[in-house]
Amino acid sequence: MGDKTRERVKRVATDIGFRPNALARGLLSKRSFTIGLLTNDTYGRFTLPVMAGVSEALVDHGVSVFLCAIEDDPALGQIHVEAMLDKQVDGIIATGKRMDRSLPVDLSNLSVPVVYAFTEGTPNSVIFRSDDAHGAALAVEWLQSIGRRWIVHVTGPKDFFSVRERADAYSIAAGECQQVLYGVWSESWGHEAVGLLWERAGDKPDALFCGNDQIARGTVDALRERGIKVPEDVSVIGFDNWEIVAAQTRPPLTTVDMELKELGRQAGLTVLALAEGRPVEPGVRKLPCRLVVRQSCGGEPSKE
Amino acid sequence: MGDKTRERVKRVATDIGFRPNALARGLLSKRSFTIGLLTNDTYGRFTLPVMAGVSEALVDHGVSVFLCAIEDDPALGQIHVEAMLDKQVDGIIATGKRMDRSLPVDLSNLSVPVVYAFTEGTPNSVIFRSDDAHGAALAVEWLQSIGRRWIVHVTGPKDFFSVRERADAYSIAAGECQQVLYGVWSESWGHEAVGLLWERAGDKPDALFCGNDQIARGTVDALRERGIKVPEDVSVIGFDNWEIVAAQTRPPLTTVDMELKELGRQAGLTVLALAEGRPVEPGVRKLPCRLVVRQSCGGEPSKE
DNA sequence: CTGAAAGCGCTTACAG
DNA sequence: CTGAAAGCGCTTACAG
């Protein structure tokens, strides 16, 4: 009962590697120290960085994350949500592959806090997203700063909200000479767009601002096949900073990074705050993008 | 106390959406219905399909999965393992990005079952991996079946076990004319290899069997730049079936799929079996690969 | 067959 | 300040 006994108990406890049962603790504290990450992004292109940020932010607080990939299947979504609720998750983060679509499952009346990241949320919820207008402006301004004057925007389908948002920001920044070509999110569309631009009469652009890295890669390949030098003759800039595409393009792509990991970090900290009852303002939070300078534009890779 | 009361209780229970607290159940049953997936594969190229398979296999059994990305950081690995143990996971699946390296964390004396999938395991553990020799044989035999005779193997670094395994299988199947070019896992190595092969004197190969889809893409692009037609003049086959690379190559790549999702499914079911005390034979289980026929080889896309 | 009690592994509030 | 009891939400084994 004395100090020595106390000491000995403590020592033995650590010696045999005693670890308290988190389930039993959770029963009392009403906290499971787990959260769920729900996504319909099968490829993981957007979800992986978000997940990395969430995990990084929460591991220090002892919380683990359930990853639930639900495709676009409402039934599967329902099953996963119920499984998470049964396991008493402290909160749920919903994430996806585009900002203007919601997951195929209703998260609006759950007993646990929900935060939306890179997917559409319900009114009055907490929503994190990238500031695509800012990203587009970064791209255009960079091209202008290295002397480009006739910048064409080759992008994805017009029904994407982020496509319209980027195109609008481009329009404001691009000046007098401007043109937007809408298409699909593929390399072949990039090819095709170069065909359209270079086979018509008149001046050719000296820069292409592409809606994603795949389109950018397509344009770079198409330009090379036409004997046009990137970046000497034409600068090309991408969007997404998807390593595997951006870094393997020849030359490697200068591109806009949406800072999804940081977005995940903030979503993680926010859901934790809500779980602990701390007040959080609802609303949309737009996170700034970051320009990643490689070699497809020319210019110094030292700006950032 | 009568049947009516019983009925009424049941009805009310479902009406108000009563769901038993899994934490409390776990306290009794010694089962948490959670497992942990530990990985050092940051890109998620291999982990995502494995994860999808694990999740798909286990969701029906009510088990959720903690995803823990530990990079190559032993300290982080330790933290995540302890967090999982605290949360009483029923088992752990370790996965990674190559078969001949182990995760930077010791899983050999845990109180819960461990299954290894696409990463090196400890002796006497249960290990799932793809049968790369089978995959290589599939590739070579397909090329031969469509009439190719002089097949060169352009692959990754020789210190990868899977590289040696595939090269050996290639050697056995390729017949008299054979050559292996070791390099790195990049498109530019594919380019370079085409340069080496086509700038030397003598006969040129009529087929390239590449060690991954990135190398294959590099060779296809390099061949096109030389005016050599794929698949008319040369067939190219990849490895990994990494959609984003294989499908966007022009022409889309015929490639070998390692069936990682199925590997994940089996790993999931196996760790569940172990958790339930069912007997499982230790040892390495090699899963067959599958040929995915697209257009980079020619031949009919109907075989499979 | 029904209903009350004991117990899973902890923590918290309360007597001594 | 120390130690025993009560209780988190369930399930299981045991009396009635």
C-alpha cells in the first residue's frame, strides 16, 4: 500500500506491457477514439492524400481511422455507416472525387458529427474544399510572369462546378486573348485540343493552362509529335499535381496542387473538435492551392 | 411479459433504431469486429486494390478496417500497432509495395493473428503473394501465340525478387532468342531501352515484355517517335494493370494483372479465420495472375 | 420458458 | 490520501 508497492505495481505494469483496453474505456468515456472516413473515390487519387492528412493529424490524439470505400452504392454506404455507428465512432469525414456531388448516403441526421472534405455537404454543415479559383489564378499569373500572353484553357466537362470556377478565374486573369476548350478528363482530349488549335488558321497560343495533369500530358505529347518544343515554344501547366502523371511527363509538369493533405489534416482536427464538443462554425472553407514548378513552363523553379 | 409485450419491445426497438453498442459487446465476446491494415505504400498503387478486397470480404462479416499508412517510419509503425492493439483489433494484415521487403515494424509476437499480403512475412506466418512467374509465363505465351518470336524483356532493378522471378520465367518460356534488360521502374527507362535496342546493328525484336506498365508506356511512346507501329510492327506487353497508365497509353496496354483485390479478399478471410480460432496452414500462397488484353499486342481481346 | 444476477475491463465518485 | 463500490451497455449462465 505504501509508495514502494505503488512503484512496484507501476513497474510490473509497464514490464508486462500492460495496455488499457480501449473498448472498456470507451464504454465509460463515450469516446471510442476512432473516426470513419467515407469515400466513393475508387482510384484513391483524391482520397489517399486526404486520408494521409487525416491520419497524420489524428494519430497524435490517439484516434484511428476506419476507411470505408463505398463506390457509388447507396446500400453499401448504408451498411458502412451503420457499422461505424455500431462501433461508436467519434465522428465521420465524408470525402469523394468531386466537389459538386454528394456521397450516395444521407449523413445529415446522425448522432455523431460529420465533416465534408472535397465532396458536397448538406446545408449548415462544415465543408472543406480547395479554392479552385485561386489555383487557376496562380496558374495564369505564373504564365504571365514568365512572359506568356496568349494562354488557352483546355479543361474538362462543363458540368463540373470546379471546371466552371476555374474557367471563370482564368477569364478574369487571362486578359484580352482568351479561349476555353471544354472536353473530358483524358490525355486523348489533350491531344485532340492541340489538333484543334494548331490546325486552324491564325496565331497559335504560347501557353496552355490545362484542367488536369492528364490533359496536360496529352497536350505535351501532342506538341512534341508536331515538333513544337515545350517549354521553349509553348508553356504547359497542369492541375492536380498527380505525381505519377506530372513527374513522368517529358518535361515534368508544372502544375497546381490542391493541398489535399492539408485539407485532410484540417478536416481531421475539425471532426475531433466537434467530437469533443468544442464549437465549430458551419460553412464552406476554401483552402488555397499551391503552384508546383517543374519544367513544362520554363521559368525558375525557385519561386516556391 | 407475454408475447404482446415482447413484440412491442421489439417493435419499439427497431422503431427508435436501436443498435447495440459494439464496444460493450466486444468487452464480453473478446471480439471487436475490427482489423487493422498496415501499409508502407504511400502511393496506394498496390494497397488500394488490396484494401478493396479486404473490405469487400469482411463487410459481410460486420468487420471494419483501420487503415494505417506508416511510410517507412518504425516509430510511426509502432504507434499505429499499439493503437490498434489498444482498440482490440481481431487481427492485422500487413501489406506493402514489394514482396521482398518487410514493414519497418515487428509483428511477430503480437497477441493477435497477423497475415502478410504483398510484403515479406516472418517464417511460419501466413503470406499471400502473386505468382509472378506465372504472370511472366502468361505474357510470353500470349506473345508467342500471336506469332511473336523475338521477345525482349525490359524490366526493373535486379535487386527486386519479383524482377528475378519474372526474368527466370521469361527465360524458360522465351525460347532461343532472349535478352533481359534491367533498369528502373520508369517511363524514361522504357524510352532508353528502345534506344539501346533499335540503335544497335542486327535484327530488331518483334515484341517487348515490360516489367511494369510505366516502362511499357515509355517503350510504346519511344517506338511511336521512331515511326515503329505498335502493335503492327512490335507487340508490347506490360505488368501491373495499373489502369491510369495502361488505359491511357496509345494504344492501351495489354498487361498482366496481379489480382491484388482477390489477394486482399483471401487475406481478409484468412485473418478472420485465425481470429475465430479456425486452423490455418502457415506458408506462402501464390495467387495466379491474369492477362488483360487491350490493344498493344494485337491479337483478339476475346481470350479471357 | 422467464427474469434477475453476475461479469467483461475499465473509471469515477464516494466512503473511510 | 487510500480503498471499495457502483456503473458504462451489453451477454451469458443460472435460479425460479
